[in-house]
Amino acid sequence: METRQKAQIGRPRGFDAGEALERAMRVFWEQGYEGASLTDLTKAMGITRTSMYAAFGNKEDLFRKALERYTEGPASYGARAVREPTARQVATAFLNGSVRATTHPGCPAGCLGVQGSLAAGEPGRGARDALITWREEATSLLRDRFQRAVDEGDLPPGTDAGLLARYVMTVANGIAVQAAGGATRDDLQKVADMALRNWPPS
């Protein structure tokens, strides 16, 4: 009996880890990596620091897990977009998804992946590097899809797939920054539509 009780000490229990991570993701999304204090995080998650460390690791570990959850949830439009049948439909789905995700009612405005650590100092280097990698992976996903479109004749021969991917990603990142600054969904949808008006950009 005593051994069993000892084994349970320090074990995170009495909370839903998925729900706690969802709440942590929203805190990071709203406040950024450095802006989110451990007190903010544990209060939102409804757990103690001890439980947080036991279940998720340190703040940077928690941030990386929250970013994974964001990728699989609010930012999952990116993975869906590259499955569209044409390059134009890929870009359309990607930018429209960005508009919806960054202006979704009941969620923080903007994008966790863009604003998460823009102002992070030295303590936030790990989080900042994780987000740079995250954004580059998304750009690479688009680049590979656009290169396939070139190879299949869906895009004109000689199209620079890497530059085209960077263009779409830059517009999407700009949409996120504008959304965080209070731009409306309607206004940002017009921006996305304008970016796609001359496709592909020459």
C-alpha cells in the first residue's frame, strides 16, 4: 500500500492533458512565448507548476507541444491546401485558410507561428528557432507542391517554385500580422483575393 502511494506522488492526475495543452496553446497564441508567464500558463491550464513540468516539461517543451497542437488544429489548413488539384487552388486554399484561422471568432487574432516569438530575446531563442523551422517547413511544403505543378504542366515552364512558395507564405504572414492588428476578416479576404488575381505572379 505504501509503495503504491509513493509511486503516485508527483504524477500529474486529475486533469485532461489534451485540454490543458489546448489552453496553453491559446495563451502562447495570444501573448507570445516571452509574454506568456508560467503563472499565466498554469492558471489557464488549471494545474500546478509541478504538474506542468511532470506532464509537459519546461516552458520551451510546452511551447513546442503547443505549436504541434496548433499545426494539427488551427493551422491544419496548410496540409489540406497542398492536396488541392491545381497550384492555383493550393494557393487559394492556403491564403483563405490563413484568413479564417487568423480571424476566427473566439480565438486570438493572428497566428501563433508568426507572432509567437517575434520579440523574443535570448531566453526565447529556442522558441524563436522552433518557429523559424516551422515557417520554413510550411514554405518547403508549398515549394515542393508548386514544383510538382511545374513538372506536370500546371504552372508555366521555368516558374520558380521556391519564389512562388515564398510569395504565398509572405502574403499569409502579412495577413496574420494585419489580423493581430485588428484588420477584419472581410478586409483580409480582399487582400488574399487581390494576391491571387494575377496567378501566377510574373
